[in-house]
Amino acid sequence: MPADLENNDDRGVSTVFIVDPDEAMTRHLAELLSALGAEVQVFTTAAAMLDAPGPAPACVISELELPDMSGIELIAALRSRQVRSPVILLAADGEIATAVKAMRAGALDFIEKPHVDRLLAWHVGRLLEHVTPGDRSQG
């Protein structure tokens, strides 16, 4: 695998990747997740995240509509690289059909943006409590 996102066992347990072109949203999410003890890395495109050097994150939080691909396509790209990090997709307005498609693609959850704080804090808090470097490659 090239020197980009790797699926290995020495990754940082508490690292969360946020992929969203909205600077205000990423700043808000970074503050929320940092308060939970997560180390946060922010990307504005899926390609930038996929090309990031180093280990896979504990989880990925991505906007559904990215400039270069959809969040659902991002899940497929991660899985094709054997990266099994849980992915949570965010959408401004989530239609049921899109939510079902996201879950079938492997999303851990599909959250509408008005509900982001409470649900993300719950999911990420649970992931950070229960994930160790050796078991994040399962998926």
C-alpha cells in the first residue's frame, strides 16, 4: 500500500477523522470530539483523507455530500483499501432511501445535522471506550 491511509495495528486509538467542506461544522465537531478525548484530524475532501499518511482512525465522520465524492463512495473507497474504521455519515436533510443506502454500504450511522451533537457524542464516546488498536481492523 502506498504511503497513505494504512490499515495497521499501531494506529492511534483515539484519532477521529472529520471530512466536511464546511469550516464552521468541522470546527464545531472538532471541539465536541476533543472534549471527549479524541484527537481530531480535519479534511475538506475525501481524497485528502484517503491520501493522509499514517494509520487508520478510530472512526471517520463524513458529510454525505463532499466536493469529490459522496460519503457512501468514501465508505467503498475505505473498504477497498481494507480500512475497517467505522464511518458515521452526516446530512443536512436525510431521506430514508439515502439513509438505507448508507447503512447498506456499511455506515455505522446516518445522522441528520440538527441531531449531530447528542448522537455523535454517544457514538464516539462508545467507540473510544471500547476500541483498542488490535480490534479496529474488524469490521
